[in-house]
Amino acid sequence: MRGRRSAKKFFGDDLYVGSLIFRDNKYLLAITKYRDGTLTQLNSCEISALSKESNVLLRRVGDYIYCFWGCDGDGKHWIEHVVYDVGLNELRSTATKKIGFSDDSVPISGFDFVSL
């Protein structure tokens, strides 16, 4: 799997793109910024192995961009995610990046966040 699928989200005047890529025998989530006609790769982090191409869904919450994508294996489906800190240019993840998902194959969509 060497292709890439992207989803986009505005943050101020910038357009951020989250991409799932395969590079140097590792699966990565890469964050790229588009501004004034120029694409700049900002950061990347290693993720679980992917069994298929998956779209990345980005959602802004305060000064962070939450990045989600669907995964599957052994007949199970889950949502994996990392959080991008825009100000610090850091991708934050934990060893347990998985969010439980049903055993059907419905693609992820429709995430909404509220401020508390």
C-alpha cells in the first residue's frame, strides 16, 4: 500500500491535510499544511499497519486537530486516531490509539465535537 488518501480541514488561513502513507517500511500519519500555493509537510508519526486504504477525517477542537481513520483486521473494525497540536507542531498519540467500532463495515463519518 503505497497510495495515499487525504481529508482536508481549514484552520485559520491554513488548509491541513492528513495522509496515511507507507515510507521506509513503516505506516505513518503525516500532517501537511497548504498556504499561499505551497504544501509543507509538518510532522508524522508511526501508526498501526493498514490492511487497506482509508480516508483520514480531521476535526478541529480548540488549538488541536483530531485525526481519525478506520482500520480492520481479524473480522473486527475500529477507529484509530492521533491528535495534532497546531501551536507546538506535535502529533500526540498513546499506545492505545484505538476507539471501539462495531463489527460492520460502515465507514466513519459525521463526527461532531462540542465545547464544554
